[in-house]
Amino acid sequence: MRKPLFALCVSVLATIALLSPARAQFGSGGHDETTEDFNSATAWNAGTGQPATPGTVPPGVTGTHLMISEVGVRGLNTATLGDSTEFIEIYNPTNSSVDLSNFYISDANAYSALPRTGLIDLGGIITDFAFRFPFNSSIGPHQTKVIAIDGVRYRRGAGVDADFMLFFTPGTTTATRMVNVATNKGLNYPGFGSLTNGGEFVWLFFWDGNSDLVCDVDMVYWGTPLGSNAPVLKTAATCQDGGDPGPTPSCYRNDAGYPAGTLTAGLALPANGDGTRQRIGPEAEAVTSGGNGCLACPTITISPSSLPAAPVNHVYHQVLTPSAGNPPFVFTVQAGSLPPGLKLSGSGTILYGCDPNGTIFTIDLSSGVGTATGVYAPTYSATEIEHDFLSGAAFVQSRDGAFSGQRFDIQSGAALGPVVYSGGSFQGLEYVDSTLYGTFNTSGQGPSSLAILDPATGGTTVIGPTGRGPISGLAYDAGSGTLYGIDGGGSSGAARLLTLNLSSGAATVIGPTGFTAGSLEFGPDGKLYGGGDAINGGHLYRIDPATGGATLIGTTGFYSVSGLTLGPGGAGAAGVISGIPNAAGSYGFTVKATDANGCAGTIDYKIDVICPTLTITPPALAPVLVGDLVNVSLAADGTPPYTFELTAGSLPSGVALYSSGQIYGNPTAVGSFPFTVSVTDANGCHGSIAYKLDVSCRTLTIQPATLPNAPYGVPYNVALTAPNAIPPVVFDTKTGSLPTGLTLDPGGTLSGTPTATGSFGFTISVTDSNGCRGTRDYKINVIVCPSITISPPSLPPGVAKEPYHQVLTPSAGTPPFVFTAKDSMPPGIRITGSGTVLYGCDPGGAIFTVDLATGAGTYAGYYAPTFNATEIEYDFLSGEAFVQGRDGTFYGQRFDIQSGAALGPTVYDGASFQGLEYAGSTLYGTSVAGSGGPSALSILDPMTGLTTAIGPTGRGPISGLAYDAGSATMYGIDGGGRFGPGSLVTLDLSTGAATVVGPTGITAGSLEFGPDGNLYAGGDAINGGHL
């Protein structure tokens, strides 16, 4: 404290009566705190003060800590110092010796600065002092020790030596000099006295030299009040120090008796009347020292006594519990190191937030202010973050609209795995126990769904639609088992608080919140908080879970709170070792738990990070038919990369196991093939699995399906094949008889010259190298051929570079007819049959034909000349096809659909055509000007690319057209891609307007009438290319 220059100290309250200057007793449970008034030995009062032999025990005193038992002061008006015997006596009422090495004594109130500087700033006051007892000094049980202000004067005045002294003048004394820890003293001794009978107090306190806590042991004060900053007498209502020595509570100082700042600046005041224990900064913890003194630290043990082994690359979570002490505890690693991937933290929690740039910040729940931690999510963008206390890893969803995310350490920003790609743009994330739930949508403001997300792989399991638009935040209340959500935000407007059904995904509205939201989470205090989005300006709100009503707390200082999560927040009641260890080995380390009082306990631990037995999936292989493609990708649950190998048995011929884990090939042998696969991961961990691949015969198919008629007397030759057989194969006539004159050789050639007319039925069988069999029933009609003429007898001339089209008609015979040219045709002219087939193309421009019975496509062996294709359309009049370049491009090219050859240069049209169809000789098309814009119907000249607009369709992109000449109806199909399942429409060829016929239920890429007159649609990439 700051004394006036005439040596008066801070006094007690005026309500305390001034007692005799020779002796003042305070309510301290029989604890006599006595002051003596003298200047010399002649003024010594041996009856009530210091006797000739120091060490009188105060009557009736018991206790658990050192105390100031007596103080000798000089008179207030003493003109000369003389042989002043000012002293302070301390007493040890316990049954144990006390080490005084870390005890201090002072009459200054700035001692809370001691842990910061090692010194006490006296602020220029000339009479204040601050001293530490010498190291290795002690006081025995029930002993007293005298500390003289001046050891030499005390000896001269009292006739005996003090035990310790603060100062000394020239002379002789055996008193041990104490260590001066004061700085900024106004005047050096002996130009003043130190203890007077005015307003005064003396502190005895303890500091361990390390922690930020200074512990008051005892304080005595006397004299009349002086100044507005006098000490304050505690009352029974504010006494929180615990038990005191003696029958009544002393509790004689109330640190919270005055508003903050009314005592001098050096004293750090607790805010809650928690006794005289001091620390740097406001004191928030309860005082548990007992009485007005420091009790010895309890023995703190940490459990468990040992830690279980940690399987590498698996989640590890262990709680460390102190046996005693005053929480919160700070846990640290004192020696050794944790296994890589694990970390030690306190069980305390804090509310974290992120902005869309991935900035991580912590949030003050009283003001809403966010403080940047200096850490960024590894994606450097974030729609949402969520921390998992079980694994110690957080997950960040990348920017809004992206389908990717990544695990990371929320305290360091370090990535804990690769970027993973999920099934949607997740905007709300929340752990329910160990399961990560999320709400996602697949387009901007489209409807959302609830799903389970695997943060390690991105695997998404959809639960069901929420029935709402985007839901930007989730928060789970474990007590009630309720998952809350908040929608709105951005262009969707003010948010509503919801609950979500974890079984169905359905959302139920609780009520409006009144702000545009970006996030939702429960805080460490158990209350529900919402973060505002960019439109809101990044404010923090407290939300009532019963009504949805929101109360503004304040601005975070970040332009948008796109994510909120409860994360690790330092000290707590326990410690946690968590994470995913990533390196096998044995790791020893020492953990220290330090409580709020600076008391600590340590324990030596060892964690063995062991290789678990890796599990290989799938657990079994499905049986296959011989010749079928086997394509199985094995996986393991260790740390990639993996090496797979065959360690026992053998695979069927034609099938191999690759080190990447792929079993691939077409088996050529029938049988049951047992084998064992082993795997080794990046940590050298192993696993194996026994497989069996059963390969069975398939029923062989003989082609062709039917045999052509055989003209009587005309040589006949047909080759039979078994496409799915494993050579060599043997053909045989199983039943019936061949036409007279024909024979079947073992290779499958049916040949000869029929010598008898009639209808002949028979069955052909085939056997391959594996003994697999197949049969087919045939019939050959041996007929007498009619005379066939072809009309017209001559053809009109053609004009160079103009389309040429003539129909040739047989006069007799049985269709279908095959037309061939004996001589060469004019360049650019070819002869074909009038039969048709359905062709398809993929976005890479590959041309294939389609089987209408099975939907199977057969690659034709060539590509459209653009090597990409949004649509193809064939013109029977010119015999030319047209291909539109890839989606979004404005060009196309004519080509031969039967060879892929270009029939002209690339032409540039006026739009991105997605649907094309000839109606007569006119090529119609639907186009869009932007990726999702409305479509229009136009006429396209395939020779020049010239586009003639007809009019808007009133729909989004229309990906396919098909014209029914019988009804003169142009059909179209919309949807596809990110637009979802489409509808069948009709288009007005005069205006372009589209009329919806009905939903198709598929995401479509194309539309066309088949050779059978039925309407067919091809699925897009999302659909998987189905017919």
C-alpha cells in the first residue's frame, strides 16, 4: 500500500473502535494479534508483549497454518528512532516444522506483482518494506520467531537477539538477515521508522516461486481508519475462507468490500469475496486453503495408472482423472512425447467459429466477440466445421456448393487426412455420439436432405429429405436426444429453428429466429447459439430452443459465421488423450496435472501403438460364370498405401491379383479356386483373408438365332459360332436331320448343295474346352427361288455435292433383302438396305448400336470426328449424320455414322444445341445460351451452321428430340444433370412452346423413336447410361 510520508499505513474501517495502543484483539478465534508501543527497552511491556526470552505462545491458539502472533510498534509521535525495538513475531501452531524458504512478510499491498517480476513495487513509499525469509530457514512446531525491523537496535532495546532482521545499523547481532524483494523504495533505511501505532497492517504470505498465485497466510492490522482505501472487515455472510483456528471465524479481510479500483492499483482483487488469496488478474476460483492460511497441496494422483495400447490408424480416446485438487486442471506433457497423431488437452470446451475463408476463431459468449486463433482450415474455405471429441479431429466442409471436405486439427489447422469428396454440398454438420450427420443439397437453393457422412472417406448415406430448403447449421442436445437445425440465410431470408428426425430426415419448424443464419451450435454453457451469415454481418445470437426466438449478443468481428462447433478449450475437470495414432511404436511420456491452486501431480505413462490385424473387404467373392469379367477391388482398414499379394492357393486362369488389391480378368476354367490374400499397410501392419472363387459353366449360345432358307440346287454355306464358349469348340447334330445335301463339320460350318425341297428341323449342340454345353433348334426351308428383278431399271443422274437418294425395289422374294453392288459406286454414294438400327453416342463421341431387348450397347469401333458429342442425328435423305460438339459448345460436323468419317468441315452454330431431330428434310434443335438457362427451338443448317430461331420452349435445357411422322408430333425430354429427373414434352414447331406430357423419373441425355416404333430415352451420367 502507499503510506503518507509521516509513516501512517492504511487503516481499518471507522466502525472498528481504536483500542489501547498497547494491545488490540480482533475476532480471530483465540488468535491474539498484539501490538506493542515502545521506543526503547525502558518502554518494553513484558507482561503483554515480547518477554525477555522471545517465544511466548498466544493463549488458546490452535490452527493449521503460520500466523502473526505479535507486533511491536513505535509511537506515532516519537521524535527520534533511538533503540526502537519494532518487531513482528510469527507462530507455528502446528505439530510439524514449516520450511520458511518461500514465505514473505510485507506491509505493502502491491505484492500481487511478485509472480510477474519477482519483486514488489513499493511505489516510492519510504516506510513500506517487503522481504523473503532466507532459503532453508524454518520454524519448528509450536515455536515463535521474531523478525526485527532493525536487528542491532532490537538487541540493544530488548536485550536479546531477534531470529531474523529486515535492516540493521552498525553494531552486533546474531539475527539472520532476510532477503529484500522490494523495488522503488522512497528512502533507504535508517532514515525512518516502519511500524507505527497509526492505521497499519502487516502481511505474511507464501509464494512457491513458480505459479501465478500468492497465498495469504495471515494479516494483522491496527489503528484508526485512514483514507478511502482502508482494509475491510469481513462479515459472517462474506466469510468464505473455510475453517479458522479457534472457536470463531476470523475472516477479517474482505477483498471484495470495495468496488474494483478503490484499493491501490497493486492489489489484484477477486470479484466474488473469495478471501485473501491473490493472483495476477481477477480471481475466479473459490479459496480452499482453509482459514486465512495456506494448506499443503493434497497428493494428486492421476488415473488410470496405465494406458491401453492404441491400434495404429484407429480412433483413441482416454480420460485422465485427478484424485484431488481444485479444478480446473491444466494437463501438460513434461517429458517424452505422445505418439504422432495423439494430443493431450483439458476437458474444458469453448465455442469455435469459422468464416467462409476458413478462418478459425473462438467466441466470447458474453459479448459475441470472436478472436482469431491464427489457424485456418486446410481447405482455406469453409461452409461448416464440426469437432469430434472422440477422435480429437474436426471436419471442415469446403465452400458453399463444393462437394468436398477434410479432417483437421482445430487447434493447429494441420490436415489429418486427404480431401474427400461427398455426395452433396453439406451446409450443416453435427456429431451425434460417433456418427457425423449433415444436411446437404445438390443445387444452389434446392431442397435439402439429411445424411450420414463418413469424414474419412466422404461416403454419404442419405436418410431422407428434410422438406426444407438449405439448412445451414445443426446442433444436437444429448439430454433430450434432439437434433436442431436452422434454415434460411443468404437469399432464402430470415431463418427458422427446426428439429430433424434422425430416422426419416423430416424437419419440423419450431419458430422464426429473425436473422439470416449461417450456423448453429450448443455452447459450453449448454445454451443454443446461432451465427449470422454475410447478409447479417456475422453477429452471434442466443436462441430459445422452445420458440426459436433469438437474442442478439453482439458482433463477432467476422463478416460471416459460416460454421460453429464446440471444441477443446483448455483447463477442465479432467484431461483427455485423443486422436488417431499414425505411427506404430512404444512411446513413453510424463503427464502433469496442475490445479487452480498450483498444486500438481504427475504420472509416467507408456502407450504402445500396435499394429491391429487388418481386415480385408469384401468378406467373400460372388460366384461367376466362366468367361465373365471378374473386377473386384479389395480394401483394408489400415493406413494406405497398401500392398496386396497372393500367399496361398491360386486364381483361375485368366484372372490375376494386382498389388493394388484389384482382382481382375476373365476366368477361362471351370471349378472352385481357393486362395489366400495378404495385405501390408504403410505402417507394416498385416492382415489376410481366405477367399474362394467358384467358376461355373454358362449355357453356351449358338449363333445365328435362325438359319436362312436354302435355295434348291444352290450352294449353301453358313458358319455357326458360340461367342461365349472357351475354344476349342465342337459342334454336332443332336436331333433331327439336315436337308439332303448339307453337312455340319465339327468347327460349325453348315455347307453343301440342297438336293431336295422341303422344311427340315434339327437341333445343333456345342461343347467347349471346359465341357460347357449349349443347344439351339433350327429349321431350314429348301425352296425354289423366284425370278427377282429390281426397279427402276435405270437411275437418274446425280448432281455433284448435292444429296442423292433413290429407292430400289425387288419384284419378288422374301424380305428382308440384302443389297450389294457388283461394281464400284460413284464417290460419296453407297447402297444400303432399308432396315434401321438405333445408334447412340457417349460424351466422348464413341458411336454404338443399341439392343432394344436388353438395352446393351455395342461399340461400333469408331468415334464421331469431333471426339465429343452432346447429340447425334441421322438424315435418311442425304445418308449423313450430324454431331453437336460437347455440352456448352457452339459447333458441330457432318459425318458417316457407319464409319465415323467426316463429311465436311466443322461448322459453328448460334447456340449450344442439346437436342436434334429431322422432321422431313429440316433439322430442328433445342439450344441454351447458358448452362442452366431457358431453352429455345431453332432450325439448324448442318452444312453451314446457320441457325434460325423459332421461339422459346418455356423450359430449361431439353436434352433430346424425337419426331413422330405419323402424328406430326415433335417430342422432347428435359431435366438431366443437376436439374434432376425430367419430363416428356411436346414442342410446337411453329412457336417452339413446350407442353409437359408427364414426368419420366429419369435424368435423361437423349430421346429417339426406335426401329420398332417405340419411344426410347438414354440416361445421362448421373443415371449411369441406362436405356
